[in-house]
Amino acid sequence: MIKNPFSSNTFKSVWLKHFNENKPGIVTNIINPVAFYKHAVIPCFINIGNKLTNGLTYKIDSKATDYKGNVYLIRDIPSYQEICEPEKSSRLKLKKVFQYEGYITRVANYESLDAYLKTIYKSNTRSKLRRNVSRLEANFTVNYSMYHGDITKSDFDTVFDSFYNLFEKRYANKGEPCGELEPDLWAFYTELAFKMINEGTASLFVIYCDAKPIGITFSYHFDTILVEALTVFDIDFYRYNIGHTTILKMLEWSFDNGIEIFDYTQGDFDYKKRWSDDRYQTYYHILYDSKSFKSRLTASFLEKYFNFKREFRDRKYSTKVHNLKYQLVGGTKNETVLLDAFKVEYADEALALEIQSMPINIEQDKYISQRKALYDYLYMNPEPVKNLEIYHYKNDTLLVKGAKGILKIIRDEA
């Protein structure tokens, strides 16, 4: 049995504090080491963590009898984990309900990152991945940091504040609600992450550009398994494919640090399919006393309910309902941030004589559209940003003095 972070005392105590009014968890002799809480309406016990776990594991003690008359729901059991089911002769029975498909890279099957990349990508794609990194490093001072086993409170607070702001910025740009930013949920992650990172059961991977976080990923660690949980990147750097660079660098770390499975978790996202070499299924396990009518009835209800939810989700109805709910009752949804179209072009050197103001800080929020246009331009025309001087010219036009001449950032009227 691996050391599962979702069964740790830290995870259980933080979850109970934030979502169960600090009431103690319920433990059994029959199912270890999972702890439970009692559902308020349905006569069953649900694993602590509920929807916030990413791969529980457990074992059955066949000699225990404290399950009689009860039903236990354990979410998110990945098929790549071996679970010993109850003995056929036992009155404790198991229903397994398929819910999601997930994606993994079996790191242990390859000698190196390069060997793995050659199996999943053609040479032109590998070249593009390398180009994304080289262009980023040509234009910015870049650092890649994996906080795992040790992080100071000041470093953590800085990164997690940026984490929140990047989520807010990303979803405001999309005009969509971001569930992770719900106050109760974010407070949970904030407390949990700091403790688990220092315990070595979680990590934060951060890409810094000029000391500013532009890509952050929070992951859980199951001994030699890394599970990606939350990830976001700065939309200013969209052209640089920061999401792919994050995975590339995290895989590199995984090869160097004995990780055997890199789990991208469940979800039908294109990047997961492109980066993985294998798929798996996640199941909900319903354990129940087969000699109790109430337990059999409850277990059957749960099985039908979760099968219905999967069908509902597969037909894309859940997304429509989710969006409608936010339209009717609101939620953590920011006003849509629309990026105006700007372009960069070379300007007459004589314009430099018209500059009367001091250089501006293009990192200010009001320059978000011009900043993205500049960063996009620099991807194809590398030059260190720190060597550029940027000035306000007229209206919302900016002038940029660089080693290669004067640039003008203007509205793209095309």
C-alpha cells in the first residue's frame, strides 16, 4: 500500500476544518486507511475529501465486522492502482461505477525524457518545444523552481498570491466562472498546499520570468506517482506555449527524481492526450453490507445515480447547467477582460526625438493588450525585455527603444 496523501492526517484535518465544521472523521476497521464522514441525507459514509481527491487507495481487513448495516462510498479509484476486493464469501460487497477517463505518462518505461519525447512527437514538434523554451529564455530571465519538501512561508505566499491572480486573469479573459476561486475552496487549498509541500506529499512548480511567476502547477505526490491537480499560466505569454513548457520541465524533473507515473488526471483535454502514453479509468467504489436491505437499496441508488451523472456529463448537459447556474445565481466570475488588437512595427528613428516622457512600466494592467502584442512580437524577434525602454507616445500608442531600433505598438485596425 502506497503512502497516499489523501489519507494523511494533514489532508483529513484540513478538509474537515474547511468542509465539515471540524467534526472528527469516521474510521473503520474494515477499510483502511480511508476515513469518512456521514452524508446529511443519504444513509451512507463518504470518503473525507469527497470530490477533492485525485486517486484514493485502500485495503480491506477481511476479519473486521464493523461494516454491518452500512454503505461506504470511495471516490476516484484509478485503474492503475491495485485494490484487493472483498472476498467472494464475504457479506461485504463492492459495486464499481466507472466515472472518468484519465491520462498518464509511465515515466519508468523510458530511459530519458528525450527517449520519451521521440515516442510521442515527431521531430518538428520536438523542435517547436525546444524553440518555445529558447525564445522565452532569450527574452526574459527565466528560472524553473520545484518546491517539494521545503518552501518558506514568504515564498509560498508570493507564489500562491500569483496563483490566484493568474487564475483570475485567465478566467476573466475567457469570461467564464472559475470554481477554484470560490473563497472556501481557495482557503482550503492555501492552507493544505503549504503544509503538504513541506511534508513532501505535494509540490509547486513555478516558471519565473524576470522574477515574476508566469506558470504555476500544484501537484500531489504518492511516493513515485506525481498527480497534477491545479495549473495555470499567464495569458500575456500565450505565444510561448507556457502550458507545454510546464509539462516538459515537470517531466524532466520527474525523470531526474524517480517518478514512475506522471498523472495528468481525468478530463478530456487535448494537451493530456498529446503528452500521455497511456489512459486509465477512475471508478467510484460502493462497499455495502449485502445482508442488509437498507444497505442494498442505498448502494443500488448510488450506483444508478452516478451512472446517470456520467451519462448526463457525456451528453454535455452538465456544462450547460453549470453555466446557467452562474447566470442565475452568480459565483466567482469576473467581468470579461477583452484584449484589444495591437501590432508591432518598425518606426522611423526620428520618432525618438519626440519622446518627452519618462519610460513607462508596461507591466501595469492598463497596458495588458500592448504588452501581449510586444511579447508576441519578441517571440519571432528575440531581444531581452530588460534592455527595452518603453514610452507612451500618443493616445494608446507606445514606442519601444531596443537594440534593433525603434518599434511602435499601435492598434491593429485590420
